[in-house]
Amino acid sequence: MFFGTHVLRLDEKGRLALPSRYREELSEGLVITKGQERCLFGYPVAYMSRIAESLAHSSAPGGSRAVREYERFLFGSADNPTPDKAGRVVVRQELRDYAGLDRDCVVVGANTRFEI
């Protein structure tokens, strides 16, 4: 579970140090993707797999148009960066541009995900 608000900074290489309290939850891997309201969503990779399975079973093969559009939005922009030894991950330029991230940012816990 993710909670709390953390004021952080991207470094000159686009790296973000994940809050230390989130690192254990993300130890099996993480996915960062576009979210709503021009923020980024961060999920544990296992939870993202459950989202994928749920969408795959939400309707007939190929899904509804709305499901297909959401899958393109969510998975098409997704990245699974590997944290370095200091717990930093590179946030891909495309994602930084989408969220308007330059240097200062806020990471907010939102239950099953965190938002940047």
C-alpha cells in the first residue's frame, strides 16, 4: 500500500529517488505509466499484471473500444525501470514531458499505486 506525500527532485539525468517506504513494495519491480490529470502512475509489477489480466477478461476477445483505448493509453506509455542501488529510477523523457516534470515534483501515495 502506498501512502503519504513526498516532495522530491529529478536529477539532471531524469532520475527520481523513490521514497524509502515504497522500495520494499516495489522490490519485485515497478511500472511507471501515464495516469489521469497529466500525472504519472507507479505500480508494483505484480499489480500491473493483475490490471492486465482484468482488462483481458473484461469482455470478448479484443474487448470493447473503450477497453482497447484504455489499454493503449496505459500500456503504450508504460516503462519498467530498474532502480539503482540508491533507489533511483530513470523517468523516461516522454513520461516527464507528459507530466510536465522538470526538477521539483511530488510523489503521492494512492493506495495500490503512487502518483508523480
